[in-house]
Amino acid sequence: MLAPLLVLPLALAAQLPLAGAATTLPLSPVSGRSGAYLQGAPDAGRARVVHMKERAAHVAGYAAGSTTIPASNLAYVQYTASIGVGSPPTYYNIVVDTGSSNTFVGTGIPYVKTSSSIPTGQEVNVTYGSGFFSGYEYLDQVTIAPDLVITNQSIGDALEYADFEGVDGIIGVGPIDLTVGTLYPAEDAEIPTVMDNALAQGLIPTEVLGVSFAPATGYNDTNGALTFGGVDESLYEGDITYTPVTTTYPSNYYWGINVTGATYGETTVIPGSYAGIVDTGTTLIYIADDWYQTYQDSIPGAYYDGNNTGLIVIPFESIPFMQPFTVYVSGEPFVLDVEAQLLPIWQNTAWGAEPNLQYGYIGPIGSPSGEGLDFILGQKFMERFYAVFDTPNSRVGFAYSDHTY
Ligand SMILES: *[C@@H]1O[C@H](CO)[C@@H](O)[C@H](O)[C@H]1NC(C)=O
Ligand SMILES: *[C@@H]1O[C@H](CO)[C@@H](O)[C@H](O)[C@H]1NC(C)=O
Ligand SMILES: *[C@@H]1O[C@H](CO)[C@@H](O)[C@H](O)[C@H]1NC(C)=O
Ligand SMILES: *[C@@H]1O[C@H](CO)[C@@H](O)[C@H](O)[C@H]1NC(C)=O
Ligand SMILES: *[C@@H]1O[C@H](CO)[C@@H](O)[C@H](O)[C@H]1NC(C)=O
């Protein structure tokens, strides 16, 4: 049974990286328009202009030195990218995780060593909110794209592991501080991440990751895009709203931010500035238990199916009366409309859920507010809003996209 990836607050308190992640990549923006174009519909010309502008922005992105690759929404709960390791490379489908910072392979396809694979003699061991891996560290060549081939990248060879079903490992794009304590005997060592090495090797102009996810239309939907070294202007609309990486512990060890509040309709859910994290490796949107209770109580008949799916269940008769859930970032509203709060019923069985109930994406984090990590904006948030992880400016940005509503 597939379940949403859950992050355990205990693991967070212990400063352990978050469990498994996902990444999505967008592409083929023209495909949805080809029908109208072929029929000579009036919209076709406008669609073509839009596409050409997007294409130009995309190419401009390349010219500026950034690289965009596709990501796949796998099994509705995680985002993977196809990444090569070794020379010649073997390609692995690995989870894209902003909530951890080690990169490893071997949990599906075993690590294929080549002449570029250099053992460091270190053991590596990372425990996630769910699952773990341990094995040996290598330095190797990592191929993200033809123009983005990183050398001397730390790669874990996962020999023992748990909870990485269907994926080959993780590409960790979180902050470098999360790598401390993962090697043995070099327990104090920081391990440069793929982003760190890409910058140091002159492969990207700046240490910025742009993430575009979208609601999945199938079990393995290559609907996401990852831009290494900048943002891809064709993948969002309007301006990016930035907020600084938080100084509040423990969110400050991650891509942590303060939101400035959240509402459900007219009801206040998050009553001011609180810290939490933005995590591509977490499926759902989690909020502190007391805030979740406010949300649930605002939807007549809703209950928490904690013993089974870990999802909120919403009575069908309450859906027409549901309200937008709005997260404020730097005072700007990021609105999850009703549809954005609900699990499409056709996905229920894939999630191991009852076929005839309506489930939702907003869940309780497992601890009360006031602990310094009071929410997780996971994939279901980023499927509606473009996200930017900006290391040099120590900030996170969000923007509206064409799949916000
Ligand atoms: C990995 O770390 C966990 C938690 O610290 C520990 O229980 C386990 O023994 C370690 N495994 C290896 C192979 O070092
Ligand atoms: C390779 O990376 C390791 C750390 O991961 C570093 O200690 C070493 O200096 C690097 N070597 C080169 C040639 O950059
Ligand atoms: C998902 O689709 C991508 C792109 O077609 C492919 O590379 C990958 O192997 C697929 N993953 C699985 C688990 O089928
Ligand atoms: C961020 O939120 C925490 C509570 O989680 C609060 O103590 C802190 O003052 C906030 N920081 C800012 C800059 O608002
Ligand atoms: C969940 O299971 C526990 C232990 O079996 C039980 O006490 C509790 O009532 C159950 N909760 C729900 C909502 O079914």
C-alpha cells in the first residue's frame, strides 16, 4: 500500500533529515495546445505566441547558464528525477529532496561503479523521517544534464536501507548543514551537496534551485521541472514573493521560513508569524495539531482517519461549502482553492484509501504549535505554486503558476 510520506516530529527534533522526497519536472507545454492548433481554432495563434514567449524565456534561461530537467510525480506521493552516476553513467530514478542533503543510490538499481567511482573509506548513514540508508561513501561523476556534469560528488552506496520502494535513492538539495554527522569516522565533516559542487565547478551561475510541480494525471507523470542555477520564467506567472530563511530552530536547519499567517475562509488558522519548512520530500501539507483542529472543525463532519490513511476525511455534503485555505508569505496570499485541498477520488485506491470517501491534503503535524517547526509545505503546496530555493540570498520564494487554480 502506498502512503503519503510522513515526517516524524521526533526525527525533526533530533535534527535528522526528513524522509524521502519527490520532485517533478514540467515539459512539453505545447502538447495541450496541439489540438486547437491543428483545428485552426482562433486560440491557436495566441497559444502559439504564448508558447514562443515561453520558449524564448526558456532559452534565455539556458543562455544565463541554468539547466532545467524534467521530474516525475511517482505514485502520487513523490517526485523523482533521472540522474546519471559514474562514467559512463548509469541512470537512477532518485527522489528530489529539499529536506535532506546527502545524495545516494542503490535502493533499487544497485550502484554500478565505474573508473570514476572513488571510495573514500567513509561509512555513510542517514536516518530520515521514514526510512534510512547506510553504506559506503564514494566520490563520483554525477550527470544531471549534458551541460551539467558534476565531478567529485559524494555519493552514498546504499547497502542497507528501508522505505525506498520504487526509487533508487535521493538527490539531496537541502542545506549543507544537514550532512554533518552522516559520515563515519569523519563525523564532523560537511559534505558539499550537488548544488554546492555545481556552483564551485562553474556549472551553474548561482546556487538557486527552481522547482515546478503540478497535480499528477497518472501513476508516473513527468509533469515537473527542476531548474539548477536559476528560475525558469516560463514556469510561473507574475512576481516571485521571497521570504528569508528563518532563524528559528529547528526549521533553520532546513529550507525553513516564517509564514505570516494562514486562514480558512474567514477563520484564522495560523495566527501570525511562525516557522516551518518547505520540503519537496514531504507529500502533504502539515500544520500544527491545534491549527489542524481549527481547520477540521471548520468543515462540518470532517474527521481524521489517523488509524488508516493519515488523511482528513471530508463529507461530500460539506464540499460545496468549503472555503479557500490561504497561506500568507511576506504578507502575500497563496490561495489553495477547494480543489487544491482535496485528493482526487480516482487516486484513492492508489493511496490505499477507501474508494468512496473524499480525502484531503491538509493534515496534522503530530505536535502542537510553538515548537519552531509548526508546518511543512510539501508537494501538494508546490503543485500549485512555483518554489525557489535561493542559497546565496538565504531565502525561499513562491509564485503563482498556470496550475494554481
Ligand atoms: C545508522 O544510524 C542509526 C541511527 O543512529 C544506527 O542505529 C545504526 O546502527 C547505524 N547503522 C550503521 C550501519 O552504522
Ligand atoms: C573532492 O571532494 C572532497 C569532499 O567531498 C574534498 O575533500 C576534495 O578536496 C575534493 N577534491 C577535489 C579535487 O576537488
Ligand atoms: C517514470 O517515467 C520516467 C519518464 O518517462 C522514466 O524515466 C522512469 O523510468 C519512470 N519510472 C518508473 C518507476 O516507471
Ligand atoms: C518566526 O516564527 C517564530 C515562531 O515559530 C517566532 O518566534 C519568530 O519570532 C518568527 N520570526 C519572525 C522574523 O517573525
Ligand atoms: C484508532 O485506534 C485506536 C487503537 O485501536 C482506537 O483506540 C481509536 O479509537 C481509533 N481511532 C479512530 C478514529 O478510529
